[in-house]
Amino acid sequence: MGKVFVVGDKYTVSLFRMVGTEGDFIDDPYNLPDLISKLKKREDIDLILITKDIYEPIKEKIDPIIADQRKPLITIIPSPFSESKPLDVRKMIMKALGFG
């Protein structure tokens, strides 16, 4: 089983680091595509978690990368600064299977 890598604000990344997960915080969301390209080259990473506040400003650039990416799997997680709303798990599953 591979590693999980977290990208987001310093608070979220720090919390994940406390439980042994690798991570990197970025202040400028426009640096995210370069970081993802670098992480895709690492064979030991199976999952990249990106906080919603980093993803939202450039989601048009990131969505095609997520859609074409098989390994590592890239998913968006809420952060302390993002708006909370209920998850539509069915929609998430359908999207992951390529139907959404």
C-alpha cells in the first residue's frame, strides 16, 4: 500500500503530518498544477488529498488532471476554511466510475 500526500493550508497539512502523513502547504493555488506534476512522478504515492480552498480558485485547470489521473488518485477534502455542505456519495461514486 502506498502513501497518502496532503496539499493545502498549513493547519490541515500540520494535522495530517501529526499522524504520519506526508504533506506540503502552498499559499498560491496557481502552484498546484506544478506540484501535482511533481507528485505524479513518485511511485510511492497512491492518494493525493487537496484541500477545497486550494482547489476552488483553479478548479478549471485541475479538473482535467483529476479526470485523466489513475494513479495516484486525487481527491478534494474540506478544510477548516471551506464551506461545509452534505456530500452526495452516489454522485462521487458515479464520477469515480466515469459516469458523472
